[in-house]
Amino acid sequence: MKERVAGLVAQFPDQELDGVLISAPENRCYLSGFSGSAGYLFITKDNALLVTDSRYTEQATNQSPDFQIKQVRGGWGWLVEEMKASGVKKVGFESQNMTVSSYNSLIDAIKGDSSLGHVSLVPAPGLAENQRIIKDQNELAMLQLAIDAADRAMDQVCPIITHGMTEKEVAWKMEKAMRDFGADTISFDTIVAAGPNGAMAHHQPSDYVIKDGDPIVIDMGAKVGGYCSDLSRSIAVGEPDETFKKIYDIVLGAQLTAINTVKVGMTGEEADSLSRDVIAEAGYGDNFGHSLGHGVGLEIHENPRVGPRSPDVLELDTVFTVEPGIYLTGWGGIRIEDIVILREGGAVTLSKAVK
């Protein structure tokens, strides 16, 4: 964790910061190793402090040996004292995470101490998120375990889906299987969208009874060691109709085109267009409404963004999803999604579930 903290501190000069307050849970975990649900990090050039309440003090001590641990009961008194002791003047805060209420109470606490008149709070979003884009070997190992759990669950459950099952039943079988194959939990609510429900990209499983010939979109993920996987497959129960065959071939072609041609240095927008152009040329451009993909790690959606108007540059060893889809109102949808890592020679697919 020392290297990650050092990487954060190395960004201070460009931001003209003396310290930063970390409030986002995923960033707190990334920088300190602490996985509890409550706490803050206050990091300066000379010190790394983790504050939490009595429920988590022992856990924090065990998980974050590189941090000074302080037990607090609430409020901002601890931060006021730390600001005074460290002599900081410009403190960054995670404006993408902190609520207006918390920000206002912190401002009031600073104003309430006349000796801190020189201290200013500066929005500093993205400092840790940008570091998290490139995963180290330990992160990749956890990520692969999460990918493997979802892959194995998908391959086990898909062949036993039959007409008469409900979307909810299929979702539960997938979630149980992911746990059986090593997941700590699921990384997001499982999507099972059968028949016409598949036209809704983020349909939540219902009591809809699956019928012969129904197309089904399944989107799910496992979480292992805090790291998320994300996997989508589209299948048909019984004999697929001609629409399924046609749309599936277009989506699969679009996905493989992107995986086989994306390169280091492309922007998210350029990568997105690799699939989007295939779908548009087939006449279904208006039926692909979401981005091609997104980074994945401690959060199910993180940087880089891989979609229209995304300026994010895809760097060497970047991990992201490739998930084109076509959605037809009244019929259903097709989405195929894998996680890839970008190497010198192109994208390497980490997901292995049968397509």
C-alpha cells in the first residue's frame, strides 16, 4: 500500500495540494487495504491517517499496517486537529463522492476554528481513480478469480434453463452457482431478461415465465477479494428464431471486431466506434443505445470510459469490458460481454464462458 500512497502524493504538486481527504469506500480500500464500511483517510506528504469508529478499529489495525489508526465517534473534530498539527493550507476532497451536507458541515468546522483561516478545501476528484486504472498483479489475480466464478456459473446454468422457469429462478441459480465457484458475493444485481423483456438493457428479473424460443439476455458478475467481474451472454431456449440468429451474428461480429482491432493509445470513443460502426452498417445503429464498455475493478463501473465522446486514452494493461448490444422493442435483445486486458499486441480476453 505504501506504493499506492506514494503515487497519490506524487500528484499533489500538479494539483497544488498539501493533503487530501479520501471518502470514497473503494479508494479508501485501494489506498489502505481497509475494507470496512466506515472511515476516512487523511493523507499528507508526511503522514497517512485512517480514522474509523469502534466497530472497525481492530480490523483497520490488521488490514492497514502502513497507516496511523485513529478511533473517532463522528464529526470533523479529528480533521480540524490534524489540519492544525500538519500545517496544511490546501486540502483536496473527493467532490465526486462527498455529499453537500458533509461538505457544508466540514466547512463549518473549519470556519469554527480561527487558527484555520488559511485552510482551503479544493475539489480533487479522480486522483485515486486514475491510479486504479492499471491493476497490479495481486489485483489481476483477484479479478481473474471473479471472472472465473462468473464464467463457470454461466457455463453450468445456461444448459439447464428450460421453458417454464421464471427469470427470478434463473437469476437465483446463477447467483448460487457463482457462490459455489468461489465468489464472496455478486458484483451487481443479476439481470435475466427473457423474451420482450430483453429489449430493456437493465431489466430486473421478474416472474415472467420463459417460453420456448425466447431469447434471454443474462448479465451478471461475481466479486472476489473486493474485485468485480462483469459477464453477459445471450441464449435462446429451444430453437432460436431467424431474428435471433441474425441479430446474434451482428452483435458477435461487432464484439469480435472491437476485441481484435482495439489498440493501445486509442480513445474510448475510437474503441466504441469499432463495434458501433459494424452495428450501424447492419442497419441497427439506433438499437445500440449504451456505451461499448467500461473499466472494471473495485467498482463494477470505473475508468476508463469506453463510449461515444469518451476522451479517455486506453493505456497498456488497461482492463475494460467489451459489450455491444442490439435491442428490439416487442422482441427482445442480444448483448455479449467479456472483460479484456490491453497488451502490446492488442486485447486479450479474460472471460472464457461459452458464446
